Amino acid sequence: GQQLNQSPQSMFIQEGEDVSMNCTSSSIFNTWLWYKQDPGEGPVLLIALYKAGELTSNGRLTAQFGITRKDSFLNISASIPSDVGIYFCAGSSNSGYALNFGKGTSLLVTP
Amino acid sequence: ETGVTQTPRHLVMGMTNKKSLKCEQHLGHNAMYWYKQSAKKPLELMFVYSLEERVENNSVPSRFSPECPNSSHLFLHLHTLQPEDSALYLCASSHAAGISDTQYFGPGTRLTVL
């Protein structure tokens, strides 16, 4: 499958700070998804994006589907300790059944 | 709240053992997936089933054998595994095996091969 470039690889921030992470692809995607994974658990869907330019919020989380359809970002506002985990972007294009995943952004939040 | 359950949550097996992983989805979905998650690597798709029929097999070694008896259940049968097969095995489901259908994941089975 196509590999996504997700950055940053890790972030270490203080509670209350805003966080931004992004994903880029060399190919056009029709769907962008953002997942969060806690240790020892499976990924949990946070936000799904289906149209170029779409901006969607879920509580303190906001994600956008890039206009070029080759990128997406996720913002977390006013971070709290329970935001700790690994955040994955995933995208799908017109071929196959697979979601293409980034390598993840590991987020640590200190009180 | 996940509607996809996996058992067991943890499994330790020797290279000569035979074991099975089980996945069950309670979401009324028609497609189910097996993924492998190794440290510092992106999730790797292993198998896709749509309406109990295998539609994708991503060059997975034959020591992994999937089974989908109905649209709610998916198994992964394991035999003569290697230590490098140790990983988190994730099951997912979606409404259909379409290109843009959102996949929902189970909690995974942490497999250790000795």
C-alpha cells in the first residue's frame, strides 16, 4: 500500500497547550481518517473526512481534508492528560480495500 | 465504545503450537479485516472479507489462515509461527468493503511467539 508521511513523530507538551499534527501522501485520497490508540488497545476513530476542503470538529479536536487531497491535519486544543496516546492518520484512494496508515504521532501531556 | 471484540487479548505460544484468534463484530457490518501491528511500523493489512468471501490476501505467509463463517465472526488460525510474528493483531469491520468505508477496530490480541 501507499505509505503516508506523518509528522511529528512525537510531541511532549504541557497541559493546556494546543497540538497540531499532519499527514501527507504522494497520491490523492478520497477519505482521510484520524485514529487514536491507547497502549494495549486498538485504534479508535476520532474524525472521518470525505471531501476535499472539509473541516470537521469533534469536541476539542479539529481535522481538515486538504484541498489537494494529498494531506490532512489534526489539531487538539487545550490538551489534557487523557489526550496521551498515539494518533494515526489513515487514507484510502480508489484502489483496493486497504486503509493506508501513517506511522503515528506519539503525544505525551504533562500536568 | 467499540462494537468489535477480540479474544484472547493476550496469547503466548511456541513455534510448534496451533492457536486461533477470534473476532466478533456487533455493528451489522458486512466486511471484516485482519491487520498486523508491529513496533515502529504502520499497520499492515493481512486479509479482507466481504460477505464471508475473502477479497484480499496481502501476500501473507500460509502459517496464517483466516476463516469467516458468517459476517459477524472472523478467525485467524495460527500454526508453526516464527518469533518475528510477535505483534498486535487487530480486527476491524466496516459497513462494506468499499474504498471509503470507515473501519472500526477491536482492541487487538497481543501475540508473543517464543
